[in-house]
Amino acid sequence: MTATPIVIDCDPGIDDAIALLTAFVSTELDIRAITPVCGNQPLERTVRNALTVCELAGRCDIPVHPGCFRPLFREPIHGQFHGRGGLGNAELPEPTKRAERRSAVDFLIEALEAAATGSRLTICCLGPMTNLAVALRMKPAIAAGIERVVMMGGAYREPGNRSLTSEFNVLADPHAAGIVFSSGVPIVALGLDVTHRVMLQPAHVARFGDMSGPIAKTIFDLMAFWDRNDVRRYGSRGGPLHDPLVIAYLLAPQLFRCERARVFVEHESELCMGQTVADWFGKTGGEANVEIATEVDAAVLELILGRLARYDAHVRA
């Protein structure tokens, strides 16, 4: 089976780190690059965290290209649940791996131009979509090199998680999200509608407490920190596995049910800034431009945990 060529555009972030570690052990995926962006943390920290996670997992072969240091027009906002450095209480050394000199935007343009006449790339957007939006604005023709964008972002029927109406990744750069949604590239959106149904509960985390090796320990530390302890909001202890669902979708799309809709992004009203407004029934007359995940099978959690458990199996082998 030929591995799917992907670029992981992210803002690590605890759940980004879990998504990266899940992808690293999935042979179905050919990771061409990681392109950090300002989001959960400032760019300097998201780049550092991406390098650290690569080094931890022994994936120094994957190039890390630093991306945009701020949103297109608005002031940066950062994540609230990732700890001071972005990786919770995980104690990891400064990485020796270095970031590439070429920026994420330059990399995306060059890689997608080449992919337009070869094997097209899937872009996995786990954070604000500033990098991809800038690349598309600079060279719109690179859209031909994109197989699809699989993104974590938006709240389509679910309330927001950073504001009353809006999910963090879209709120952090709503103008960038609007550019990508209107670009004509195929998009699969995994928003709060499904991520809030995949809860990493204390019992799941405990499974990694007995595993061997530094990677399993780091996974345990990341997961333990992620517990929101907000039963009223989520119905249980634990934290929603937002970004790892992008990787899970690539591995097992049959575990998701999607509906097509036209999506608009609000970027004028401060009250509803970053809201993803879905036209489910063609009221605007516009063509559907996004496949929105509306349901997810509970088996997706075991898929993710099973991939992460491979790090323990490797230590024991």
C-alpha cells in the first residue's frame, strides 16, 4: 500500500503533540514536513515544541519549517489549556534538531507546485490556517497540488470553545480560514461537533502510566495534563482529543460521517468573530465547499490509543 503524502501544519500544543506522535508511528502516512504556526503558543515556542516532539520520537528525518508569526489582521491569541510552554508538565530537553531555513510558506508553495504535476499532497491543518492562506494568496495555482485539506477547526452545530460561537483555531485567524474555505480546494472539517465526543478520560490515561520508556512517559504526562475536569461541559472527566482526530480520519475515514455544506467565516462582528456558519440546506444558493464531520464512531479513541501504545511495544521489543 502506498503511503499518503502529507504535510502537518500545526501549533503544538498538547493535542498537536499527541497528533504528531500518532502520525509518526502510522506507516500509512508519508510525512513530508511539519510547518508550525503561531497559535496555541507564539511561533518560537510552537517551532521548539515541534522539534522536541520529533526528537523525542526519533523522527529527526522530518523537516520543520517555521511559519507565520502572527495572524493576518488580528492580534494573536494563544491557547489556555496547554501550560506555560505548550506541552503541559512534560519535562523535555531542549532539542538539538534545528528548524529549516526555508519558511513554511515558501516550502508549501514549492512543494505544492511540484505536487501539481505528480503526487498531490494532503495538508493537515491542526492550528490556525495562516500558513496555507498566505501561500494560496501568493500563488493561487498551488491549489492544484492539494489533494485535500483535512483540518481541525470550526463549530458548526456545537457552541464555541474559546468564545460563545467560535472554535479556537478559526477564531485565532478567521481571515485565513475564510481564504482557505473559499479557495476551491477539497476540505474535510473536523470541528467541535465531533471532537467533543472523543474524550480522553482518566482511565485511558492510566493505561500509559504502566508503560516503559521516555516516549510513553511523555504521552502519559501530556494526557494527564489535558484533563479539563469539566463534567458540566463534556459529560465526563477528561479532555477532548481535537487534533488527533485529523490523523484518525486519514487512517480510518469510515469511522466518521460527514455532510456537505457551504461554510462562511464571520470576521466582522466581535461578538461572533470566527464563527463558522454552515449553510446545510442551500439557502444561500452557493455550492457546498466543505465536508463537515457530524458523527464519529467511539472506536476512533481505541485507534488513537493503539497507535500510541506502539511506542511501548517498541521499547519492549
